[in-house]
Amino acid sequence: MASSGELENHNDCFVKLCNPHVATMKEDVLYHFNLSTTTHDFPAMFGDVKFVCVGGSPSRMKAFIRYVASELGLDRPGVDYPNICAGTDRYAMFKVGPVLSVSHGMGIPSIAIMLHELIKLLYHARCSGVTIIRIGTSGGIGLEPGSVVITRQAVDACFKPEFEQVVLGKRVVRSTDLDEQLAQELMQWSTDLSEFTTVVGNTMCTLDFYEGQGRLDGALCSYTEKDKQEYLRAAYAAGVRNIEMESSVFAAMCSACGLRAAVVCVTLLNRLKGDQISSPHEVLAEYQQRPQRLVGYFIKKCLSMA
Amino acid sequence: MASSGELENHNDCFVKLCNPHVATMKEDVLYHFNLSTTTHDFPAMFGDVKFVCVGGSPSRMKAFIRYVASELGLDRPGVDYPNICAGTDRYAMFKVGPVLSVSHGMGIPSIAIMLHELIKLLYHARCSGVTIIRIGTSGGIGLEPGSVVITRQAVDACFKPEFEQVVLGKRVVRSTDLDEQLAQELMQWSTDLSEFTTVVGNTMCTLDFYEGQGRLDGALCSYTEKDKQEYLRAAYAAGVRNIEMESSVFAAMCSACGLRAAVVCVTLLNRLKGDQISSPHEVLAEYQQRPQRLVGYFIKKCLSMA
């Protein structure tokens, strides 16, 4: 759906760092991956990576690599996908062909550590034309549970498209731009796939799952159902369709480093109707496959057009 | 070391919630533990818990329960410790006698989700007199690697003893008090144990491992070695002896809910001398056992005095 000119431009785009110090380092230890430039040949291991998919749960990211291998016809009977980060339990990483699948745990700090090391990994491997997609779970606002949201803008808990962090004790604000064209492409492939409801909308990224998302069922809560409803309805009015905990720093870091990025999350419940995730296990398991199916389909289509 | 009167007072102290809504719920699903009050008998499973130890890595928390079982003479040949949260890969939980060991992943949001559900679990189980200790890893400032820091105060990236979060779009600031007497007791038991250097000092809690801690080796960095040294030296002057990513919300939530809390972290490197964690695996593995040894010794002494 992108013109061939645009795709060629993206293919020429090397992953870059926003840090002049790394080029001067003799060794780079990616501590939380248990990988190092002196003990591993990054260009040989990862040089062909074109698609990186990330998600919170290690077992879900293992399931994704199996699924995408099968979809791309790259699976072999009896061959499994070893965890490339087997020496640590901080993150899990799997690869098949041009697809890398990495877990990131829950929350902005956890995904940020992973992204710092992942972006350096792609840089050391001299990767170019990389598309990165977060496939996750979220709470929906005003959507049927099981709906998939492709993020237009990642916004903070005040509905602003900003990611604030503290660097050397000072507040720094970064924009949370995602690739608009990629979001539109994913939306069109979802229409083509026609398996579940998909919308493009804003995604609110919070630092907490309970009070930070206006839940009434945490260990601490000092507001009422009415306060909560007002907050969620204000979010809806600001274009927010789902809430999760990683999209803002994901958008900020990927855009700074030349990665074409998207966020595709399924909603596990409608927060206007409740706080607890109490659907049966098999229903939730099927919901969680939806972002995988859409992104698997997208990757297959991209590769067939290349 | 506490007077018997103080211990009795603490033993009478039930875990409490700061949320009136939970008492009105018919069922409480602790989603990220894959436990629910309708499918699990919390008082029977957890009613005898007196010590909760939490740490980032699931495998480290499993190693801890084995170690403490052996120290307390509660291990039986051929009996292993099943993961109580086996139905999910978000967190892992293990129990032996009065000791519960739970993983929390990395960063404030990840430990906050776990603590909301853990505190509700202890409340539903009607636990009283609970002591909770985070046993973790950290970067040290001006200490030999392998030193253990018992946290006096958890401070933010501006060295203030505060935890700021956003609730319904508004900033809320909570204090990060820890139990002073518990920190002193742990310090005295470490002197008694006499196996490694231990200090009591302030712990800086950040939202990021790279830029947020002044590292020069992330994917993004826009400051110099000199800027970094100035920041770390200012932290040292403010009493900070180590840096990690969970202590502030841990202190804020536990003190609000009547849990006697402490943070005991080993330092894996001296940040004044570098950023990368590049010590040999076996050296780091031994360092990581130090908080376990101190806290295991503390629990053994507490139980022998009870």
C-alpha cells in the first residue's frame, strides 16, 4: 500500500543511536539480554532483521514467533525456537527469518530498558529498514471487549501526546509520534482480514494499572465511581480508545532512532463497565491472539510485495 | 532486638487497605497473579504469612525460597516449591512456612501492580504482623561492588523523599517512609553475620536505567561524562549510596497499608567508575545472594526469638 519509492527510502534507513558515546566503546554489554558485542556476532545473528514485534509476556512472544513462522512457511517439523536471551530471565527473545520477537515486561521503565538494549543491538547488527510493532493488551474505553486498537497518538494521563522523563534531575519532555502511514496500512490490512473489530484511536499510557487508570479495585483508592466515570469520559472525548502502560516511551524512543513504529493492542474489557478482568481464560486467550493475527498478516503481505 | 512490647504491637497489626470499595466486592480477581477469592481459599493458603520477600527476577525469588527453607529447616528431600502463580508469566510466587517470596519485574509500574494485588491478597487472607523486604540489585555510588545497602530513605531523581504519581490526571505526592527500626535491626544482624560490607544509606529510585540514572551507554544520551559525574556526586552529597527502580513506590504503598517494610539491595558496580555491568557471571551471582543471606539470617533470628 506504500508506494515503492517510500518503501525503498525506508529500506535505506539504518537504525541510528542518539548517543555519540557508544561508537567509542570497545565492548557493549547488553546486560539485560545477556548478550555482548565481544561474545556474540550481532551482524551475523541479527543483520537480516526487518520486523521486530514486542509485547509484555515472554510466553506470548514465544507463541507469536511460532505463529509467524508457520504463517511465513518458515517452520520446520520438530524445530523449536530457542530463547536467544536464555542466560537471563529479565527478557525473552526469539527469531525466525526477518522477524524478531522480544518480551518487555510491564510498564514504561521495563520496556525502556529493553528498547535501549534492542536499539543498540539493531545498530551493532547494522540493520536497516526496520519496522517495530508493539502487540499488547489494554483496557478499552467505549469499545466491545476483544476490539483491537491501532494507536494514532500515545498520550499521557492528562491526554497530552508527550512523554516526560527526568534526566540528570531535570524534566525532559519528548513527543510520542508514531508512523501515521504504518497505522493506516495496518488498519487497511485489518479490514482485509475481517476477523475482528479494529479502530484507530489514541492510547493513554499510564504509570500505574490501578489508581493511575482510575480503577476502584486496587489496594489504594481515594475517589468515587463518579470521579472515575468523569475521568474516563474525558479521556474518550480526547480521542482515547484504550489504556496501557508502554506506548509513550515506545513511540518516543523508536521515532528518535529511525524505527518505523506502531502499537496494536487488544482491549480485554470496557472500562466504562468495570475494572476487573474476569472473562474466562479461553476468551482472553483468543483476544490476545488478535494483534498477533493482524501483525502476522501484515508481515506476510509486506514480504510478498518485497 | 525490638522490645517484646513492640513486637506484640506489630503482631496485632492487620494488613489494611486504603480503599473502601474492596470490602463491597463479591469476588476479587487478582488478575496478574491468576488468583481469585472465589477459586482460592486465601486464609488457608496465606493466613500464616509473616515475612514477604520481593525481588525483580523470578528465578532469584525461587532460589530464595529454597535457601530460606533450608535455613529454617523446613525443606524436605525431593520436595520442590511450586509457583503459586503458575497460570501466568507476569509474576512468580513461592511459599515455605511463614515466608512468601514474590517476583515483581523491573520498574515502579511493574512492582506497583504486584503490590496492589499482594496487599489485597494479605488483606483477604487476614494476615497480621507482616514484615516485607525487597531484596534487589542496584548501582552503587562510592561503594565497592558487592556492598549491600539497607535503605534509610527512598528518594526520587531530585533526591527528595517523595513518590509522585498521577491519579485521575492530577499529580499526587506520597511520602516514602520506611521502618527505621527495621533498617537498624537489619544493619545489626549484618554486623553479626559479618560476611560482607553493609551500609545504611539513601536509595535513589528512578524511572529509567540509562538516561534516568545518568548512564552514558544507552541508545540515547545528550550529556557528557562531566555532567554525569556532577549529578552522581550531588546524589552522594545528598546521602544516596545506591540507585534502583522500585524503592519509592514500595515504601509509599507498604507504609500506607500497615506493612513494616525495608529495602536491602546489593550494588553490582560503582557508578562513579563506570556504567556497564561487566563483572564475570559467577561474581555477580555471588553478589546477588548477599541480600538473600542477610534477610534469611534476619528471618531465622526473628523466628527463634518469637
